[in-house]
Amino acid sequence: MIIDGRKFSQEYTDKILKPRCEVIKEKYNKVPKLSTILVGEDPASESYRRIREKFFANLCVESDVLKLPEEATEEELLDIINKQNNDDSIDGILVQLPLPKHMDEDKVIESISPDKDIEGLSPSNVYAWIKSTPNLIPATALGVLALLKHYQIPLHGKHAVVVGRSMIIGKPVAHLLLREHATVTVCHSRSKPLKKYTKKADILIAAVGRAHLIKKNMVKKDVAIVDVGVNFEDGKLMGDTEFDDLKDKVAYISPVPGGSGPATVTMLASNLLLAFELKHAKNNIELQKCLREYYADYEAKGDKNPCI
């Protein structure tokens, strides 16, 4: 079965995000605001921004984009982030990566307020998802979990192999799967031989960024694969798997494009709406709990929303 990220995105948006948007507009008489900061000209970043903006345009989201020149200093960027951290009208801050080489990406990401960090990469958010008490979780990792749950792929007691160890995907995905009671092995491009580990996987997350890495002789037939790789070859976007060779062999597989990408953008929107609502819930622990459970309905059942 093909894990269709576009289908998931449409169902989750229609049954979870759009109904909640109606509640937000009625309850607060305003909508969440996202500030996106881009430094320099990067075609891939600009493409991703356009896809994101098009998706957000159909939701209750106000979106501002601030473009800085390539030669902007790190201090200038940090000053802008500090001002946005203290601007109550802004609910989410997204700094588009990669940044120019003269900027320290870790320092920049760490400067974002955890309550506005919809990418889930600030130190306190990282600490939270490591401790399995997440505030905001990296959207790509959350998209992987959402796809697995949407397709009702069993996680409890299963052996999940994550190929990739980045802070954006590999590490948070591993912690999310552990929280779902899977047994998790984390590999990377230098795990030798990689086939030794991937062959044992019930669930395989391919997130290295190396085209054609996962081949059909490296997996068993009943595996579920979520491909998060982003690679360009002869102008064509592809993932980390040999998709055409694998799709008729395995139980589940996500394509690139059309798999984890739409899920990532959808979870980014979900994080923004959740951040907005958590801010207004303040010290109401029960309401916060209700909101987290509502936005975590990845099967998109669309049950009546009690979080008023």
C-alpha cells in the first residue's frame, strides 16, 4: 500500500484543522500569526516557502515573510528574533534553513522562544521530547508519526529502524517511536553493513538524504517504509529508497514527492495552531491536555471537539 501524504494532509486538514480554525476565530476573534525569516537566496528554501504559504492560505493563519540579504550578520538576525520573541502578536517563528555559512544555525535556532518554536528545535523543546513530555515537536518527525498512525500501522512492540540521526528527523522520530513502545534502532550512512539492521525492521524510516540508499534486498517483505529523504538527481526530486523496486515488495511505502512532504507542512500548521491555543490556555492544565489530544488525532476521525 502506498502511504499517501497528500491524502492524509487533506483528511487531517478537513477534519481537524479547519474545524478548529472556526473555533479559534469565534473564541479569540483573531487568528494565529506566523513569521518566516529567510536569509539570502536559496531556490529550495523559496520553493518550500511557496508550498507552505499556499497551504496556510486555506487556513486561519496570518503569515508574514521577512527576507534578509545574504550578507546580513548573525547579530542582525538574532536581534530580529529577539524582537519577535517579545511581540505578542506573533505566535510562531520559523527561520528557514539552511542559513549562510557565516551564521551559527544552532545559536540561531536556540534563540527562538520555545513557545513560538513551531519547528520544535529549541533546547527546552528538545529536552521535552527527549523526556517524552513534548511541547512542540519537529514537524517532519511528527509527520512521520502522523502517517504511521493515519494508516494504522502497528507500533507497539515492533522493531523500528531509523536510518538517519539528525536533530530535525532521525533523533526526534526515534524518541516518538520509543514513546509508542516500539523497539528502536538508530542507524546512519556509516552503519556497516546497513543491510544487517534494515533487514530486521518492521518499520523503516529512511532519513539520510542519499538517493538509492535503501534497496529491495535490504528489507523484508512485510516492512512499512516512510521515506523522508530529499535528493535531486537530474533535476528530479527523489527519496532515499529505490521506490519503483520496493513498492510491489513491501507492505507500505511512502513516495517522494507526495509522502512525508505534505505531512510535514500539515504538522507545521498543526504546531502553529497548537502554539496559539496553548498560549491562550495559560495555566489551564486540563485545557492544554485536551488541546494536545485534539491535535494528535492523526487518524483524522474528526470527533466532536470538546476543547472550548
